[in-house]
Amino acid sequence: MTPTTGKGDTMVFSGRPGLSAANRRRLLGCSIALPMMLAALTSCGSAPNDTFDLSAVSAPVSTTASAKNRQLLVADPSALKALDSEQILVRVAGSEVQYLKKSQWSDKLTRVVQSKLVEAFEDTGRLGGVGKPGQGLAIDYQLITDVRAFEIATGGGDRGVVEISAKLLNDRNGTVKAQKVFRAEAPSAGSGSAAYVTALDQAFGRVTAEIVAWTLQEL
């Protein structure tokens, strides 16, 4: 995947032999421990200048199920504030996260995830209707998602990690028909921003395909 704007620096994450603490700070954006993360977000450095998007699906949707008589609302996803921004998260250790320098998503992460989920459902052509809140659907079910992980994991090989929990809510009676957690990892082919985002895109594509197939089957 290539950035839509800018020429962002290629970076190497911590954990490489011989990388000093000073160099590590120069290569990455804000570094904060989880207990201090929320308070520190507003004090991060200058705005990144490489903008990346995600693909709707990078893996085939393996189902023949159809729900032509159902209309689905993809609700606004939830996520911790550390994830729910335009910054690209890098997990250096269990409790330490950093942000990819000079790189950003095209919108807040949850908005991008929601938009790509809707697009993936539309592309199947197997629903009576699908949309976001405020689009006037006569809703049968809601897909409620929580983005638990959307990050570059370092150590043992850099890789993109995506984990999303999903609930299928019957909008008529408020009951949860089904729920499941979806997770995928994809190795990074390099150490630059574009390689890291490509790994995230691949992991997200697999999760998206699984969510779409599961939802259609449950409907």
C-alpha cells in the first residue's frame, strides 16, 4: 500500500540490535505507558504528513448465505481513545505504545473501520440494505463492533494485528442474536511506514471478510 500524500520517513522500530534510546525516540512519535496514555495524547508532537487508507476486503468472503430480506445497520464502532484517532499505533511492549511518525489514517480509525465494513457488505450484494446511523434504514439488525486491537506489534517479527469483537443485535426486540471475536495477524514485509500499513491492511481485510461471512450466516 502507498501513502496518498507526503513522502514519510522510513523507520525501524525498537528491538533492533544496537538501536540507542535516543535514536528510538527520533524514529517514533510519542511514547507513553498505558496508565498515562490518555492524558498524554494531546501533547504528541507535530502532525504526521503521510495519509493512509484501508481496503474493504483483501480476502474472499467465504459464504453462500444471503439475507436479501434483511436490512443491517453498521453502528459506530467503539475503541479506547488510544486507538480512536488518526494516529497509527505501534506496540513496543506489553504496556508501552508509540505512534508511527509522520503517518496517519485518512480519518479517525473507527470511522474508517465502519466505512470499510459497510462497503464490504454492499459489495457482496447479499443484503436487502446496509448503512450507517442517520441514513434512514428500516433496520432489522444492528452490527455492533468494538475495535480491541489495531496495531503494529514488534518483537518476534513486526506484524499487523487486528482484533474486533462483533455483536448482532435484533433491532426489533433488543436481543443479541450472536456475538464473536475476530482476530488476524499479518507479517510486515519491510520496516517502512507503507510496509507496516500494508500488514495492517491485510489483517483488517481478513477480519472484515470473516465478519461479513459470519453476519450473513447468522441473519
